[in-house]
Amino acid sequence: MNLTVYPSVELAGCDIISLTSNTKISEWNEDPCWEYLRQMKEQNYKLSHFCLLALDFVNMWSEEMEICIECNPQNDKEGEINGSMNSVGKTVEGKISVTSQLQSRKNIRMFIPLLRMDFDEEYLNQRIPSLRNKQFVVDKKTPQAEQEFIKHAFWYKEEILKRVSATWKVSSTSSSSSSIHAGKTGTIDLRSFRFSSKMIEVLEVEKIGILLTLLDQENQPVDLNNANLNRFYTVRLQLTNRNKHLIFGIIRHIPVCKDPPYTFEKKILINGVLQYSVETPLKPGESRTYDLGIVFLEKGECEWGALFDEVEGWEEGDINIKKQHLQREQLKVKIH
């Protein structure tokens, strides 16, 4: 038996791109990826609940190829894995298919929307399965942080492979319709992509969520591009514990002015303090809101961020900072 193997389409690279609630989608963009996100936004979903999977393909064959990617933004079994629905709080329905033509020896980048993933630490830290039937040996040479990253990257990668599939097809266009290979199809191996720590940060839902909102005196959201001078506003911080254990710590507000002088003391009047304790521990699944009154005294632009210092040892009185959690989206305010 003679077997000939021809090159087809290869995955050259991969990236995961963050989306924010302020991401704008042009009405003229008819790409299936952005059309799907536009539909989700019309159904009152937040774009920050999604991210973009960018896949780079190279056509190694001598003829034009048609690349098709099919994706289910949410795995149907995700709720069984993490014990909850997902980061959105409800089921995201609908599949998406993206198709593009790829010339011979050329490359292309294609985008697919994915719902950000929320898995338990127990699931992400489970042992990576092996095809070799041998006794498991504890790795004492690799640092613990690197071992956790390898496990998290493996299980997130497995989840993406369950949601996304790609195929190629030799195009039946006028230039290649006479080819004996016209109409042939095959699958594209997506397992070769590798995760970076930044990609995982974009993909996963934070175990401690921090959401900032700017409100007026009537508790209504303010247009961040049209804030006014000498008016009372409220910066509302919502803190959410998505862990399965109690958390305790300190909230820190971080205002930054983008116009010189960059210090905020003479530009923003603050009614309260910028850092304070959460007073009592947050239970698993609990959310709390904390309000801070402010008044803008000068025109310009400013960014308002926040972080949460998670501490351990608070029960015994020996307090140490365990980890710092940053909010995903800062408030970018223009004052007129």
C-alpha cells in the first residue's frame, strides 16, 4: 500500500483578546463574529462576559482553501463542572460559524467569540491524564506556581477544544474547479496552540470580582464621557466572592488624573477614605456594595481603579496579604 500525505492548513498561532463593556461594534461590520456579539448585546448581555479567540492559519497547499470554524460559545456541561451556570448567570444559546477563503501559501487571522470560563480550583488543579500506565510521581523540581499554570492551561485548552472545531475544503472556484482535489475536505488540528499566563487571565472569570460604577444623585449610571464639574457623584464598588471559602481583606481605590499635574488631591473632592476594610468576611457567592462620594473640581480626564487585598490569618490575628485582585475594567471619565 502506497500512502501519500499532502500538507493542508496548519495553525500558526493563537491569542485571546479581552473585550470590555465599552467595546464598540460598527454597524457596517458584517463579520459573523461581530454580528453574533451585536446580537448578544441587543439581548442585554455584556461584552465583558465574552472574549475573542484569534486563530492564525497558513495554507500549505498549492490551491485555494475554504476555512470554516464552528463554535459553541458555551459548553453545555460547564454548569456541571463549576457548580453554577456561568459568568453571565444564564445560558447563552446559539452556535456560530465563520468561513473565509485562504489563498495558497498565505495566512489569515480569524476571530471567534467565547464566553469567559468560570471553573472551580478543584477542577483546574486535578492531575493531567496520561496515556502511559505508570505510577504517578510527585514533581518536586518544578515550582508550585508553574505546576498550577501547566494544569490550568491544560484544562482550559481542553475546554476550548470542546467548543471550537475547524475544517478545510479545497475551493471549487473557477481557478481550481478543474483540479482533481476540488471538493476535498479535512479537519484542522487545533491542539498545537499554547497558552500564556496573560491569555488565561483574559479567559477566566476572576474568583473575586470588582465592578465599579459611577452614579449621579438619583442613583442612575452616568455617561462617562460627559461628567460635570461641581456635582455630587457616587463611585459604587461591587465586590463578589466566587470562591468556595470565606474571604476577608482591604479595598483600595486608585484615582489617576491623565492631565498634568497628575495628582488628584486638588482635582477631586472625596467624601470618605480611599482604603478600608470589608469589616466582616464575605461568604461564598456573596456580593456587597460600597459607596464613595466624589466631586470633580477641574476639567480633564481621569481613570478610577480599585484593587482588593485578600488577607489570610485574620481569624488568628496574624494578618498577611495573600493575593491582590485588580478590577478588570477601570472607570475612564471625561469631565466637562
